[in-house]
Amino acid sequence: MDTRIQFRVDEETKRLAQLMAESQGRTLSDACRELTEQLAEQQRKVMTHDQWLTEQVNAAFSKLESDQAEFVSHDEARLEMEVRKNRIRNIG
């Protein structure tokens, strides 16, 4: 089901926005719809990432609570990160 979105802008803003949209071969309504869809997609990505991060944190705590966690020193972690970064740099 489609939903109608209404908002208010001054006449000059509307006029200029319509001119820009028309110069791109679309209507102002099309442009607003596209922006709304882009914002929704960005929010979907944020929510997906938040869900993934929550799962990772919960998994880490589960490992910790079941004594399956593996701890490394700061130096070991730093070296491992350097290896990973170099691997990424060499791929790109």
C-alpha cells in the first residue's frame, strides 16, 4: 500500500526545486520519492549493521561466559591488525 507524504516549503523553494527536477527529466514528486527511497535504504543498512554488531557482541560475551574466549596481548593485536591492513592495501 502506498502512503502519501506531505510537507510544506515556501513557494520559491518549490519553484526552484521543480525547475531542477524538470531539467533532469523528472517531476518534483519523482525526486522526493527517490530521496525517500534512498533514505529508507540507508536506514535498512544501518539496521542490518546494528543487528550484526549486536550478534557479534552477544557471541563474544557467550564465549567469555563459557570460558572459550581467547585473549591476546596488545602487541599481538596490533601486529595482527597491521597484517590485515597490509593485506587489504595489497588487494586494492
